[in-house]
Amino acid sequence: MAKTTADGKSRANAAFGRTLYALRIEKGYSQEELSFRCEIDRSYVSQLERGEKEPCLGILVKLSEGLGTALSELFRRFEIDGGRPSTTVARNARVR
């Protein structure tokens, strides 16, 4: 069983959301721009960043293409950084 945070979200989903958020900000994309590039709904991008949804492989491929980042790089950042944004990324207070 996946470990969950206090609010019931999967730790892995929350960590992936932080990784996605950091990559999106580094590219200078809004959620709307990323969703357009990936051909997915903006609200789904938001749910992924908040750790509320768990992406399937097809969505991961779309996200990597939309970010112009190799899928392996997306996973590397998730594994090594543990989803923590780099110190140069300003965080939105609502994103945990």
C-alpha cells in the first residue's frame, strides 16, 4: 500500500506534482500553456501538481513532450530530487 500524507494523498503523487511544477516553472509555462502543449485539460495539470491525480504512461509521455524534456529526465528529476524544486524556483504558497 502506498504511503500517504496527512491529507490522504500518495507521497509519490505529491512528489511527482512538485517535480512537474518545478519543471513547468523552469520552462516559464503557465498551467494553461502546458496543458495546450500536452493536449490535456488545464485542471488536470493542476490536479497533477497538487498530487491529487496519478498520471498514466500516456499522460507522462504527453507531459515530457510538452515540456520538451525526455521522459527519462522527468523520471530522473522525480527520483533524484524527490520532487523538491530547485532553490531558484519561487513557489506558489498554495502548492505544497
